[in-house]
Amino acid sequence: MDLPHWKDHRVRHVVDMKHTEKNIAEHLIGTCLGISHSKYGEWARLDLLEMKLMTKFWLKNDPTTG
């Protein structure tokens, strides 16, 4: 899909290298150290519980497994 103003530009997209390098470094270090920044992780679910949002994602206490 071409946008009307693209014909006037030499570069149709620009990648911000500073943010790209930061994101790659964070993911590599997080993977090596086993750190998860998932929005589905335990801490994120506890935050949802505290804020009383999205009840289907709250942590549940299973009587069998704890």
C-alpha cells in the first residue's frame, strides 16, 4: 500500500536504532537471566487484582495444588 506522500520521500520508513537496540538488549538479557516481562505473568495478574480489573485474569487459589 502506497501513501500519497511517499513519492516525495527517499526513505519510506525509519527505524529508531536507539529504541531497537534497547529492546533487543532487554529481551536478550531477560532471556538469559530468566526474567519475564509478560503481561500475563504473576505480577501483572496481581496488579489486575489490586486494581479490580479484568477478573478473568486474576490469580486463582487452587485447593489441590495451592
